[in-house]
Amino acid sequence: MERIYNFGAGPAALPEEVLEQARDEMLNWQGCGMSVMEMSHRGKDFMGIAAQVEADLRGLLGIPANYKVLFLQGGASSQFAMVPMNLLRGKKTVDIVNTGVWSQKAIDEAERYCTVNVAASSEDARFSYAPTQDKWRLSQDAAYVHYTPNETIGGVEFHWIPETGSVPLVADMSSNILSGPLDVSRFGLIYAGAQKNIGPAGLCIVIVREDLIGQTLPGTPTMFDYKIHADHDSMYNTPPTFSLYIAGLVFKWLKRLGGLAEMDKRNNAKAALLYGYLDSSGFYHCPVAKDSRSRMNVPFTLKDAALDEEFLKQSQSRGLAQLKGHRLLGGMRASIYNPMPLEGVQALVDFMREFEQKHG
Ligand code: PMP
């Protein structure tokens, strides 16, 4: 059976080795006579799996001991509410940087709980760049500063970490976590939905400095309280067991390949290949400022939008799938997360070149 190259933004491609291992272990995990899906989350086997998943993630990211790792549900979207509910800690204002669709959602949800100061925005250029920190206007007494290091739809990535002094920095890393080494100690809280660079949908990972939790807004539901999840090792209720198990296989895969430094190299090579071609072509155009281009999500347009449908049809028939851009932007988007091999990006560039020659 031929597998395609999947350029979908999420749920996204998983490493083939991970899928093969999951297949092999599906009916009988390590001789226990059942699949991971069927295990009690409180049984010895699953508790062992969960502990290993956390240990491997801590190892990959070098997460300091004073940070809790939480395995939650409700997607990154729930974090747009959970972050203010937990991190306001008596304060009334938060700073949020607006670089596109996902930051805007974080803003809209936070406004239900507090005053939001939009500390910087790239709306003036259709969210095509990451505002440099000299353009940020932080407030006096913000509970935290929130930004979106990688805007999945606009394809805008911060290639630097903002400096916020003693004010905790919060990052929605849904679409670029694990794409390279990260200094976790620079952040108060990091969250990420799993379905791009971690594993299957249904799991959301939160990494939070432990002194920031335990002071929720009055009325916060139990399930929205980070401290409850931290105190119960993410087993307050039933966690998304199968997604956690697959995430664990992905972490092992990352470790086998050489960890995040190796991912960094691979992601640089893939991005250089694709952007290099886009910039050399007069037929395709990437709307994102060069210093803010995402290594994970690459949006581009064709010279003539009337050719979009033909491009998608032909690419699909070549085994290059899910290249259609987000409905808000139109055009195309190639998501090239960790599991996408360089060969997949090369196949895309080869196809694009041929298409340009035929239609340019
Ligand atoms: N933030 C970012 C940056 C995203 O890309 C997404 C999903 N595409 C979300 C938040 C929302 O994630 P979820 O669907 O897991 O709620």
C-alpha cells in the first residue's frame, strides 16, 4: 500500500514507524492480552505508560523540575479560557499579542474574564509578520503576556522569545512545539493541542511553572483548575489514554532520531527548500515577511487563482494531499511538521516546478 505525503495542518501526518508500532501492539500490548485503548487508566500498565510519556517529554524539552506537565483534553481552545481562569491570580489585566486567527481567539476568550491589552498587532499588514518587541506596549500590571509563537493559518512564526521580565510569558505552541530546542524556563506556561507535532487529537499538553497555579478565579469548574490536574498527575478523571500512548511513541521516535536538535536541522532544511523555491519562482507567492516565516506552515498563492482547482487535483493525483489553504486565506498551505520527511517537501517542489512550467 502506498502512503501519500500529507500536508494537512492538523490532524496531521504521523511518523510511519509510530503507526507501525501501534499496529503491531494493537491487539496485545506487550503480552498483556489487550490493547492500550482497553486498559484501566489506573492499572499498573497504563500508569507505567503515562509516567514514561511524561519522562520522555521532560527529557526532550529539558523541562525544569519546578514545572508541572499536564495531560488534558478540550483542545488548545479550552486553554484560551483556562489560562485566564488560573493565571489572573487577582489581577485584572492581561497583555496579548495579536498575530492572527489563533491570537484573536485567545483575546476573545480572555475578554470574558479580564481586560485585554492588545500589546502589539500585525493587523496593519494582514497578519503577515511577527511584530518586533520594540513595537510592543506592555501594561503596568498584567497578570501575564500571551502570544502565539506560530500562527498555523497565517504561517507566521516568532524566531525569538519575548522578554517580559518578571511577568509570566504564556505561549500557544500548538503548531510548533517540539520543532526545535526550547528554553522552557523563559515561560510561565506553554500549551499545545496534540494533533500537529505531538500525536492524535484529543490530548492537550500544558507545561506550567508550579508557583503560578492554585489561585483560580471564583467559580472555576474543577476540570478547569490546573492545580487539580497537577495534584492528581493528570488522572483526576479519565485521560485520553490512547492519544497519550501514541504521543509517547512519537516522543520515543524523536529521541531515536537525535532529539530536538536534530529536528531543528531537519526543519531548517525542509523550510529552506520550500521557501527557496517559492522565492525563486515568479509563479508562486508567499505573503509572509521573510523574518517571520513559519517552519511548520507554509502558505502560498498561485499567480492566477483560477488555477487553484487544477493544482489541487493534480497534486492529489501525485500523492501530495491536503494542500488547500485555509478558507480564510484561500490559496495553498503546506504544513510540514516533524514527521514530514525532506523527500516529501522535495516531491512537492518537483510537482510545483512542473506545474509552473506547464501553466506559467
Ligand atoms: N491554537 C493554534 C495555534 C492552533 O493551530 C489551533 C488548531 N489549529 C488551536 C489553537 C485550536 O486547537 P484545538 O482544535 O485543539 O482546540
